[in-house]
Amino acid sequence: MMAFVWKRLLGTIPSLIGVVVLTFFISHALPGDPAAFFAGPAANAASIESIRATLGLDRPLPVQFLHYVIDLAHGNLGRSLTTGQPVLTDLIERLPASLELSSFALLFAISIAIPMGVWAAARINGGVDHACRGLVTVSAAFPTFFVGLLFVYIFYFLLGWAPQPLGRLNEITFSPPPHVTGAYTVDALIAGDWPVLRAALSQLILPAISLGLFALAPIARITRAAMLEALGSDFIRTARASGLPVRKILMTYAFRNVLLPVSSVLGMVFSFLLGSNVLIEQVFGWQGVGAYAVSAVIASDYAAVQGFVLMMAVLYVLLNLAVDIFATLVDPRVRYEG
């Protein structure tokens, strides 16, 4: 197993090097001047040039890249122009918020997509199957920000059921729980602060559902397709001919063979959710890494943009490694095929 893990990790090194190189040069090709943004609208050309020299932006691009790689080797992602803090500090502070949102969105998608996909495959061309295909089509058709805005309009503005979309917690009424993990729901649960837990969950419901609806489509589609393939296999026909109960055939024999393709798609979906929650964070005022990246792009904050992309690449690698390890536990043949 350790040899399998090391092989996977070594295989990601060229990808990470490519991410570092491409992110650096693409971010520097973005329109806008960070020195002008930092100097302010009232600055003159001389002060902008002075700030550009202070930030090292007047040096040739290869020299800037060399300094960036040296800093990166020392664990220094640079300093953000928009917050004034080290980029690594900003990302560590904001990452738990994005992980919390993406995790709840994935849990919502799993709780609906997997049972629906199994049921749709078991009752092919039935009412549930048609409902599954319709839900998959609809959830994949609408962008997440549109669904988020629609939910805010209906459940907050019209019905008044949801709280005001002002972020992770209404800090006028509640104080954040003591910091342990950075996820308000988990920290409130650890502290036993039930009012804060309820408040954090109420702020989390709409953005998690808005994001989870988009993740629901691929999970339901893969679950249904894998179940149909499993149910059409020889060992399932043998189990049916032996008179085994339908529930045991579905959950013990067929669903076990679905775990491998479903787990693979779950890893990709979760990494996609982390990268695509940018618009949802903007709609709901959620202070995660997505909102941080948007602010960095607007300000041409090179260090913050590069740090965000590099962090997402590392998370993607770790998530795929976790999926590969889980796949070897489900089917040990995977490690030898890889």
C-alpha cells in the first residue's frame, strides 16, 4: 500500500510543477496593474512606479519567477496586496469555511443522488427513473449562482424562512464559537453551543443546497449507470435464480460493485465543488477561499491568485489520492492495475 501511495504522489509532481509555472505567467498576464490598485485612484505616475519597484514588479518576468520559486521552496506564498497578510495565512483562515460549505453540499447531493440512482436502476423506466433523469437534467442545466439567487428571493425575500444571506453567521446576534477546526458547525458542536450551531446551520442550508444541486447530477447519473451494469451481470442473475431476496441482491451484491465508480466520481465532484463555490460564496457573502480569489483577481493580486490556484491543485491531488486508496480497499486489484 505504501508503495502504491508513493507512486501516486511521485506521479503528481510534474502536474504541480506545471501548475506553478502556468499560474505564475497567466496571473501576470491578467489585465490591471497591482501597483496602481495598491497606490489608489489619487496616485500619480511617479508614486505608482515607486510602488512597482518596491513590490519587485519592475524586474524582468523570469527574475520574478525565480524569486517566486525560491520563496515557494521556503513555504512563502507571498503577501496579499488586498489584505496585507501573508497569502498562506489568508488561505488557512478561509479554507475551513469553503470546506464546510462544500462538505455539506456533497452530503446533500449524496443523500439524494445515490438512493435515487439505485432506485431508478432497480425500477428501470418507472416513475422514479423518469424523475431521476428529469432531476439530473434540471440540476445540471441551471448555474449555481442563478439557483442561489432564486433561493434567496423565494426563501428569504418572499417567505422569510431563511436568514439574511450575510455570511457564515449573524455576528450581530451571535459570536463565533471557539476556534478548533474553523468550521462553525463543528466548533459549535464541540463547544456544546446549540444556539450558535442552529444559527450556523440556518446560514448554511441555502448555499449548501444551491451548490449541492449541481453536484447531484453526476453522482445520480453514475450511480444509476453502475447499478444497471451490475444488475445485468451474470452473478446477479444467478442470485435471482437462487431465490435471494431482492433487497439483499440490491444492497449486498449489486451496490457493492457500485462503490468503486461512485467513489471515483465523489472525489472529482468534491474537488470541483471546492473550485466552483466562488459564485455561491459571492451570492451568500460566504468568506471562503472562493470569495478571496475573486477579490484577488479584481485587484490583480498576483500572490493571492497564485496561492489559491496552487492550494486547489494540492487539494485536488490529495483528494484523488484518498479516492485511489479507498478504491484499493474496495477492490485490491486497482493497486496492481495502477
